[in-house]
Amino acid sequence: MALEEANRMDIPRIVYISSYDIDRDIIESSKLSVGDIKIEIEEWLSKSDFNWTVIGVPPNIEIYFMMIRGQTMTVPGGGYLPLPTVSPFDLGKIVAEATIRNDLSNKRFRATGSEAFSFPVAAERISIETGINIKHRKIPLFLLKLAAIITKPINPYIWHLLKYIRLFNNFPQDLVTQVPNDYRLLQETFNYESTTLEMHAKLWKDKIIKEKKENKN
């Protein structure tokens, strides 16, 4: 409806934030209902007269830090396969630039960082950068599934979250192998400096130090 209204008002430029990659097999196997509407919108755009650009977005790079409590990175399923991630700082720069440019018509980009990390590798890299020994710990997925079944009638949040966690543990590795090329294309197309995992690790450590000082006060 929003796109139809934009068309009626003669708004020519559309930048759409979508899933990292649109693959019906992945969406159907993961039962990600949100993927259906993204496919529908991208197909609608491809047939429209808009000057459109699609930015496919992977998980936020902060997903690694969200799993850390104390000095333990606890990951349902373990997260042993690498997956692409993007810094929210980088995504903001890419989208902002794409919005004001008119030379990116009918193009789709995967907005990724320079590397794909598994959760154990991310824990190791964060440990090296911060000097905090982060231990990686796996939680069996069946425990989360059990919690999802129990809480679904009251609050379906864990049930929906489980679908995404399954995808994190089974991210298509053919897309992972394309990360260097996808990143190179971003660097060639957009004017920004990438924010690395190590940069986020420094911000995370600074946040911890600040919170400790505030708690003491």
C-alpha cells in the first residue's frame, strides 16, 4: 500500500531494506513468514517504474555481543557455521548514500562486513581485542524448542525467535563464500569506511567499564 501511494504521488526513488538474500527454499525450510512479504515486495518493485535499489541485510554484528553474559558467550545450537553480519553504523552509511543517489537503479546489494564469523571465532577475536577471556558455550536447541512450546500459548516470542536461531545455525554456506565479493562491491560503490568486529569489541568493553563505574557510584 505504501509503494502504491508513493507511485500515485510520483515519488520516483525507493530504497528497500530487505533480507540478505531472497531464496524461497531457505525461507520455506526455516518457516520465516516475514520472508514471504519481502519476496512479494521485491517482485513488485522489479516490475514497477520506480528508480529502486534493494539493500539485503544480514544479522546485526552485535548479535555476538548480545550472547555474552559475564565472560561466557552462550549460543543456542552453538553457532559453529560462519554467517555474514553488518555493523549498524555501516548499514546507516550505505542506506543514507543510496537514498540520495540516482545511479543505482534496479540494483541489489548484500550489505555485509568484510568477513563472516562463527560464534566461536567471534568469541576468540573479541577476547584478543579486549583482553577479556570470552568462553563459548553451546546450549542444545531442543531446550529452546521446549521453552518455545511451553510459552507459545502465553507469549509466542521464543517460538518466533527459534526460527531465526535455526537459520543462524544453518546459514547457507554458498552465500558465505560470496562475502568477500559482496563486500568488495560495497567498497567500490559506496563511500564509507567499514566498522570491524574489533571496533565493536572496543565499544563493548568501554560500555562494560562505564557500567561498572556507574554501579560503584
